[in-house]
Amino acid sequence: MARGVRIVLLRGLLGLALAAVATLPGSSGAARAQGFLSQFRAAVTAVHGTLTFNVEENVVGTLTDGASYSLPFTLDRVTFTGGQFTIASTYTFASATQSGNVITFTGVHSTAEGSAPYTCSIDLATGGSSGNCEGFLGLGGVTATQQAVAASSLGILRDETRAVSTMIGDRVRDIARDLARGQGTGATTGRGAQSGLAAGEAPARYGSWADASGSYIRNDAAGKAYQGTGTTALAGLDAVIGDSWVVGFTAGYNRADLTLQSLSSSRLTQGSVVGPYVSYVINQHFTVDGNFTYARLSNDVTTGPSPVLHTSFSSNRFVGAVNGNYFADIGPLSLTGFTGYTLAYEHAQHYTDPTGTPFPSLVTRYGAVKVGGEVSYPLGDAEPYLPISYEYQTTAPEDGAGRSALVVGLGLRYRFGDALKAGIAVTDEELRAHERNATIAANLRFTF
């Protein structure tokens, strides 16, 4: 009587279907095993089931929930337990190869979001596994968790880096634009009137500002899908030095609440951000600026529904950005153009998955070149404007998103006297494959 090896799948396989495999007539031992494995083809669909390997037998039938099929191995019984994985997943086995007690499956994992290749190796003597085994073994393994967390880390980093650098860049560009126009000569244009400065008039020496934005982000890349909201709030204080320099410091808060769809889990990332910024006015048409920020973040990942597992880790983020700006007036219209580069680096410390297994490291990078501008039309104290920019991500998009994006929007600035200015803008990200990002932001600036 043949000995058996049973692999019990918890939250495993529903509607398991294994194609019948014919053996090679007259063959035995390793030849029989190789013949079987070379012909192995199967499709597996989640959620519950039991998979049994009966060794030294070659009769293979259709495997349904609780049924069995044969592999020609002479091994003791081994049991896999625990974990969870994506519901409504299909695992198509393309091949299965054996090396000693280890069998390795390769194929394609398909969900509603798309398909991705996988490889899973199982040691039938010890019960160990490696690779993308969380699916048909129901393990919710390290690979899937690490992939989902790493993908969402890049999504959060991209969203918050853009929000922070845009807030600081817009504020310092607005200040430098007023300075640049103050250096001009001749009649004051409509745009000059909007700045609150007559030609040659000295601007206020100090200013404070506050800016807040909320965004909805969504990624539908296979195995890396996430969606949720992001919030960024910043406040700054700056000073004008001479006629050409602006220096300032900002502090604020970042928060992201995401659902990691590939794990049926959630993630909360939040923390403070601080850093300096500077701008230099070259002449009435050109300015340059830069900013640097540091953020200390806490990250909480919860997987479930059963069992519910939780992990927390901290991360340090460093972001730098430089921009060149151009200003011009064409009749009643005011034109602003800019180009710049942003680079962000984040390192997660003491990073473990929800089962307590440590990951080697989690370093996330985001770099992007941006070219854009806006057209505005002053109407008394109001100034409606249309912003548009193109971004190209220079670092590898680990979350499956595309490198290119077009960001379009609509905004309004309003001046309350010479000292107080407010604004609101909405933007939407287009063209980036597998990702969408919609943002609304409001700001307030006071000069003294």
C-alpha cells in the first residue's frame, strides 16, 4: 500500500480541477516521475480544499474539493496550514519539476486586476515552501506581502512627494513672481496689479502660509493593486533678503489610508515632515528655487479577515526638488512656465511581514522630471488659472504603474487686500498606466 503525502490547504482551493495526466507505458522510477511531471497541466481556483499526493501510484483523476491525485514520490506525509490569500484567484500550472524532495511549480496567477507569473517550490519532506506559494497553498506568504507593501510604499511616496513639492514650489514661485515683477519697470500690468505691487515697489519682508490637500489614488496592477486616500498639510514661514532671495522653512503632516487589494488588507502611513526652501530671482522673467524635506513615518499593516495579523514599522524619507521658472505677460493673460526634478528616498527600518517574518530591506525611490505651466487671467481681486504639467518617472515604477503622466487642473486665487491671498485648485492625473490620482488643495498666505 502506497504511503501518502497530504497537503492541507486552509483558505485554500475551491473548485480544484486537475487535468488527467497519462503516464509513460512501461516506465518506472525516475523515468515515470519525469514523464508525469513533464505532462503536468492544471488550473486551480480559490477558496477551500484538500490536495493529496499519493506516492508510487500513477492514477490521476479530476481533483475536486477533498479529492486526490497522484505523484510518484516515496515521502512521508506533510501538512501546510495557516494564512490567507486573494479570493477569486486562478492559478494555472504551466510546469512542475522535481529535484530531490522539492517540487517546483511555475505558471500564471490571474485575478480581476490582471495576470502575473509565479513560481512556487515545496519541500515535501519538511513542509517548507518558497516563492509565490501563498495562492494554492493558502499561506499568505512573505512574497505576496512584501510585494503588496512595496508597491503601496511607492504609491504613497509618489503621491506625498508630489503633494509636498507642489505645495512648496507653488508658494515659493508665487513669492518670487511678485519679487520679479517688483524688479520690472514701466506700466503695471493686470498681473502686476494682482500681485499687489506697483513697478519697483518693495514687497513685504516676511510671509507665512498654510496649504492642505487631499487625494484619491488607485492602482490596478496585477498583484500590486491598492486604493485609498492621502492627506498632506503644510505651513511655512519665509523672509525676503535683499531684492532677490527668499528663504523659508516648512513643517507639516502626511497621512495615507490604503486598502491593499492583493492581500485583502489595509495600510496606514502617517508622520511629520520638515525642511527648508530657497528661491533666487534672476530677473523679472526668471527665477530658480529648491527645497529639501525630511519625514519620519509610522506604518501599520493589517491583514485579515481570519486570522487578523498586524505589523508596524517606521521609515525615514528624504526628498529634494529643484525648479526653474519663467514669467511673461501677453496682454491681459499671465503665463508661467517651469521645469524641475524631484528625487525621493525612503528606507523602512526593522521591517517584518504580519506573520513576523523579517524582510531583507525595503528601500523605495522615486525620481521624476516635470515640465509644465499655467495660464491665468486676472479679474479684479480674483485670478482663475489653468495649470498643466507632464511628469516622467526616472526611477523604476515598482508598483506596476507607468512612467509618464499628464496632470491637468483648474484653480482660483483671490486677494484680500495687500496682505492676504487665498487659493484653491483641483488636479487630475491622466495617461499613467494602472494608476489614477485626483487631488484638491487649498492655500492661504499672509505677508507682513
